[in-house]
Amino acid sequence: MIRSVKPKNARAKRALEKKAPKIVENVKTALFIPGHSSTKALHDIMVDLSSLKKPDIKRFQRKNEILPFEDSDKIEFFSEKNDCSILILSTHNKKRPNNLTFIRTFNYKIYDMVELSILQNFKLFQDFKKQTFNVGLKPMFVFNGANFDNHVIYKQVKSLFLDLFRGEVTNLQDVLGLQYVISISAAEVESTGQSQDGQTQGQEQEHINDTSNLPIINFRVYKLKTYKSTEPKLPRCELEEVGPRFDFKIGRYQSPSSDMEKEAHMVPKQLQTKERKNINTDDMGDKVAKIHVGTQDLAKLQTRKMKGLKSKYDQMTEEDEQEEEGADEYEDEIVSEYEEEDSSNKRRKI
């Protein structure tokens, strides 16, 4: 590994600060490495793949003898030397022809690896001869198939491609920047239940390790074109394939360890959202609050003053009506007594 050196000048100090851990990391740079058995076809394929990732790429011209599954020292050295967290190695042999090994590193240590062999029906940019898109744009992704949400290996491939073409994270969005779409599709994997060989669901892990029967992954790139629509409020968009076109067959793979995966997914305290009582955020990013209100006494509720809302017009039970009738009779007797006294007092005065 590279030994730590104290910077001798300001330029070296800036370079070390750039490679140091940050709260918000830089855009991941991809390093394209030709293996010792790489071919002209693999060179053209890597050039087209790197053009989709530009400008955050580095590409080696000389061949390197690297076996990542047997010895990871060279990969980790290149990752730290070039400050690249994504590496793509091209190799070719009789057992694994036109093979690309996608490698991700965390803290300059190998995080996971997937081998994808390219079938012979591939097409490059030059085979389509159509207008391509500008450099530096972020693609839109479409994953077709339930495997990318259910199967372990396909979920890893989905995460790898999203990480490769993620680009800079920003809140600024421009419709003109949405110029191309990457479509990745795969057929469904056969169930791991009782098979012809008498294997059961308890041997599911062995089925996962055997990648020879897994469906092929279709990689397509389309350019988004907009035309004048006949409908006033309905846009007209069409997709035109511009390349490159690849069909990947999954080979060997290496999943991340649980400890490294836990450390890689850790969020710094500065970026963690402070939990506020009774306030949550839904899936759309909107705040949802819960308000606690005390018990309300509807009898004291201020309403419009009208004759029909007076208390004496409220609906009452038979017992309440009898009590009210008795109270009314008692009030009538008292009123009649007062009237008799008033009349007698008036007579005396006369």
C-alpha cells in the first residue's frame, strides 16, 4: 500500500485534502483497466462505456496482469493511487470470453465484484451512426424485471450500475439535461423449489452461487426526442436507440461483508435528520405533522344566535319533558301569585 507522506508544498497538501474523507463525498471516478489478455473489441467496448461516464473517468493504456478474485492487492493499489472507487477490468480467455469485471471499493478496500461476459451480438456507437448526447449529462434509468428487486445478484448489479452513472447529486434540475435513457432488463429467474434433480428450497444458496443458468442482462441506451404534439397538454416523446448495446452474462461475483456494508451505509451525524416530535416525512418528501388537541366541550361552542339553537328547543327524553312541564307549572303559579299581589297593591293606592 501507499505509505502516508507529509506534504512538502501547498500542491501536495491540496491533493491530500482532496483524497481525505469528507462529509459529502466527491463524484465517484471510474478507472478502466485493460487486463493482460484484453482484445481490440474489449478496448472499443470500454471506450464506449467510458464515454457514458465522462468526464469522471480515468483510463489506462497499458495492459496489466491482474487477477482480482485471486489477489486484490493491485486493485486496491490502483484504487488508492488514482483515487477511484469504481474499477472496470477487461479480460479475455477461452473460459470467459469478452469479460468485464466491475469492482467497487470502500476506503480503498474491495467492497464487491461482479463479472459480466459480453456476448458476440454487441453494437457500438459507430454501428448506429446517429447523433449522440452531450458529455456530462446524467441518464435516466429503467430496470425491467422483478429480479432487480428480488434476486441477490441482480440487486447487486442494479446498485452497481446506479453507482457507476450516478454523477453529481444536485437539487437543480433542467429538462434539457434529460436527453438519454439507459434501459436494463432481464427475464425472471426460475423458482428454487423442487427441481428435476431433487433439490429443495434449503439449497437456495447453492443455486445463487451457480450463475450459469441465470438470465442474460440486456443493456440498451436510448436518446429522448420530443416532437410537436397534436394534443395541447400532452407531450410527444419518442426513444431512439443510439448505442452502445450489450448483452451481459453473469459470471463470478463477490458480495460485501456485513461489517463493511454496515460501515459503508453509515450516515455522518452532520447529515442525519434531526427527529422532531410528531413530525415525519412521507415518501414524497412532504412533512406530515400530528397535532394533539384537548377534549372539546361542544355545549360551550359559540354558534350563530338564532331561535332554533336555543336550549329549550333541544331534543329531550320523556323524563326531561315531564320535569320541564312541572317546572313550567311551578313558574306559572309563582307568576300568578305575583300578578295578584300587584293588582291588590294597585287597588290600595287607588
